[in-house]
Amino acid sequence: MRVADPHDPLLRQVLPLSDELRGAAGFELDPVADQAAGQRPGLLQKYARRALMVTTPICAVHCRYCFRRHFDYQSTPRTLAQWQPALDQLGRDAAIEEIILSGGDPLMLTDHRLGELITQLESIEHLERLRLHTRLPVVIPQRVTAQLIQMLRSCRLTTIIVIHTNHPAELDSSVAESLGRFSDAGIPVLNQSVLLRGVNDTVETLVALSRKLINLRVMPYYLHQLDRVAGATHFLVPRETGHRLVAQMRSQLPGYAVPRYVVEQPGMPHKTLLD
Ligand SMILES: *Cc1c(COP(=O)(O)O)cnc(C)c1O
Ligand code: SF4
């Protein structure tokens, strides 16, 4: 962040503003219907073959546009015993082949707690892949230790890391190093961004972000249209602007560097492609 610049795009992501108190029709506490997707404490399933675990309420940053900013984390399991109903459910449902660890941020767990959970998941025979959705490699790059890499490498499941960055200034040399540790270990790294007014709603920023990512061996995955969560109206970029930005990105980047522009629509069996 640039010091003393209230418009800094990194600061904007975490700065509480009085704008948040402005109500707006259609902005809700649970915009993506997480509540309805709850299967067992901590376990969400919306899509075929994959399920998501809300592993902790804790994040290293509190993004003001977070679609889980009002999520009810009361029933989030903290111990293996509390995870048992979710683990039993996963064990019973042989159609699930991929488990996504989300949160909060799964890398806010200690290696010990994360390892315990991964060991349980590995023992579920029909699981094939482990995906971690995490912002920690970006906001606390030191979290990506040799020990963590070792744990993921020795996991039976194919591991995929999905980070979350929105602006090229988030990717400094220490972040480059932390991301390189996954790639060097043969663990694919993807990125998801959210299209945010005042943060990354220009073609220059989005192109610079994608270029920086691919140079770091990180594949741009999703560019999310903002989830309409209460308190985040000031971040909204109209879809027409989003379409235009993605079209401009496409004319400046290799095909693999253009993220899929998507929105999450409750009730749909997949994220909805917007372009
Ligand atoms: C977005 C999401 C996923 C992952 O979807 P992909 O399209 O596979 O990245 C899985 N579960 C839930 C509940 C989600 O919201
Ligand atoms: S890192 Fe993700 S889960 Fe955590 S506050 Fe930000 S958007 Fe929400």
C-alpha cells in the first residue's frame, strides 16, 4: 500500500467506509445462498463431484466485499470430533471426488490442525483431489513454509492451490517467492479475482495483473462479478463494463491469461459464464 493514499487499490479492499451503511435493494446477508447448501456443520455442496469445507472463521485480511462477511460461523467445526459428521457424510457420498478447503482461510489453521484434517480426507477412498482456496500466500507469504509444502507433497490427493489477488501491486518479490514454492513442488496454482470498483476496474490493471500472474506460473482462473453482499454496494462494477474489460483483455493477452468472467447464481449447478 502507498502510505497516506486513501485511494490506494490495496487499501480500498480492506478499508471500512461509511458507504457500507448505504442500503441497496438486492444486496443481501447471504447473496450466494450458502445457508441452503449446508449439508453438515462446515460442509457445503452446490456442485457435482466437489464439496467445500468452511475450515475456520478466521482470515488474515477482512476484505470489505467478502461474500461471507455476514456468514454464520457459529457452527464451524474446530476439532476433529466436531468435523466427524461432515467427514462421515463425505465418506458416504462416493460421487464426491474433490474437496475444497475454504473458510475463512484454511492456511490460518496450524500445520498440525490442517494435517489432521487432510489425513482424515486422504483416508476417504473415493476422494481424488484436494483444493485449497487461500489468500495467505499473498497476504502472509511466510506462511508457505518448507514444512507446509512437504505436507502437501506427501498427500495422496492431487493438490491444487487457488489464490485470490485483485491487483498487480499485491504481487511483490516475497509473494513471488511463496508462489514459486508451490510451482517448484509441482503443485498447480490458479488465481481468482473479484472485479472491484476503484481497485481493478481498468483494462490496464487487469492486463498487468494477468501478465504478472502468468510470469509467476499462476493461471488466471476466475474474474468474479461482485456477489451482492450487504455493505459492498460501492464496489459494484456494472456487467456491461465487465464485458468490455474482458473483451479488451482478450485482445491484449494470450488466451490462457484471460480469466473466465463469472457470477455465482444461487441454484445453478455451476458458476455462470458472463462473456
Ligand atoms: C465456487 C464454489 C465451488 C468451486 O467451483 P469451481 O467452479 O469448481 O471452481 C465449489 N463449491 C462451492 C460451494 C462454491 O461456491
Ligand atoms: S480472503 Fe476471501 S474469505 Fe477472507 S475475507 Fe477476503 S474474500 Fe473473504
